[in-house]
Amino acid sequence: MAIIKVVKKSGKTKSSLKSAVEYIGEKACNTFGINCSNDYHQIVNNFYETKEYFNKLDGRQYRHYIQSFAPNEISKNEIMEVANRWAEKVFEGHEVYIAIHDDKDHLHAHFIVNSVNFINGKKLHESKKELEYKKEINDEICREFGIKQIEKNRKIGDIVAYDKDKYEVIKKGADITSLAEKILEVSKVATSKKEFIAKLEKEGYGIDWNDNKKNITFSIPVSILKGKKNKFRLSNLEKTFNIPLFTKENLIEKFEINKSMANNIKLEDINKKMGYSPEEKKITTEVERKIEINSFKISKNNGIEL
């Protein structure tokens, strides 16, 4: 399944638009223009005719999107059709320049979208909800072409990064990798959210876990930081490494299991010290049975080692 990414550094000058178009146009193996030229040399003029007509020359000049496929997931002919259908559906009334790149080990499409709608003159503003809608449309079109959701076939710990250089960095041990390893390590022993946070903070990691917020955010200690980015969301870790444990709900469930197992060990110690008979151990045995059932469910559903 194709992944849609937004390039955040979309410029606010005519020269930035020209640079972006030339970059993707020169490297393209195939191009297509929706409501504009197929020739990247003409795109800036096409876009500015619309901007001048509606007197909207200031602010963001364009939006840049990338549609990435897994290696050998799609052909060059198919990717242009998928890209074209997606752009026509989600950027109605906009000029869109599409460039297909094959310079990586996977095919991907670049989209440069005029920020001004040529029908109504409105600027392109995008909320999170609107971006999610665009991604849903992408998924629908991919399914029509028989391209399945690859996440369903991924193994626990498989890395998703369609940029080969980024993949190698993560694989060799980037900051995001060390953070994921540390969370797994602490989650194996923590018996509560409070203990989980305390153990991470003791080693210098920052954690913003607010029950009223959707995301949990972690920060890397300066002492071990290798790159520039020091903050990562738990949801990004889950997507990057395909580890189901990396959600609020599953972490809390894991803490409860750790707590139950710890209590069971204490009961077993008491039984040994007090010399309880088999009949008197029934309550302990029942606790053990419930823990084994819960542990099996969690390990089966979440792929975590207990």
C-alpha cells in the first residue's frame, strides 16, 4: 500500500517553487500535468497565471506530496495511473504537476500542487482530518489495483522507511531505535504508568504522558543523542517498527500483567514459607491460571515477550 507523505518545507517565494519543480522534474522518468503542462519548465508560469488572476501572490506558493510504494509493488505504468487518479480526486480545482521517480529501490510519485484553486481562488489549507481523508482515498485506489495493505503482512519489529538511507540509519541504531529498545526494556518490568515514567526519567529520558492527550511523546537524553531530532511520538514508533505494544492501552495492559505476575510470585513465596497443603493452595493456583490465560492473550495479540 502506498504511503502518502507531506513535505513540510513548502516555500513562500517564486524561486522556491521553481527550485522544487526543477528538482522533481529533472529526475523524473515520467511526468504528467493536471490542469497544467507536462513540461516542468512551464509549471511556474502556469501556477502564476492563476495566482495573478486572483491576486494571491503572497504566502505559501505550493504544497509538495510524495506517494511511495514498496519495492516491486507497482509498475511504472500503474504508478502514473494511481498517482493521477489520486490527485484528481483530492485536489479538485488545483493545478498539479506529477513526476515519477525511479532513482530509489522503490517507485514513488512527487506532486507539486498550486496553493491557489483556479476555479474559486481559494488557498489550499489542510487540517489533520483533511489529510487523513486524502490518505483514505489513496488506500481505496490502491486496493482497486490489487495493492494490499502491507502492514498486515509485516512481522513484529519490521521497519517501515521507504527512503533507503533512512532505513539503513534506523537499522544500524538511530536515536529512534535506541528509544524503542529502551521502552521495550522498561515495559517488561514496570507495574504501573508511574513506575514506567520514573524508570525512564531516571535514565534521562523525558516523557509527556497526559491522559487527556492522544499521543505520548518521548525525548532522548542529550548525553546519548546522535541526531538533531530528540522527540518522538509513541504512535510513530509503532508505525516504524510495527510493535503493537506501543499504544497507551497496550502499555497499561502490560503493566497490569506485570503487576499480577509479581503478586503471584509473592503468593508462591508465602506458600513455600508457610508450608501450605495442596488444598490450601487452591486460591493461588486459580490466580496462576488466570495470569497464564491473560499472558497468552497478550503475547498472541501483541507479540510481546512476557
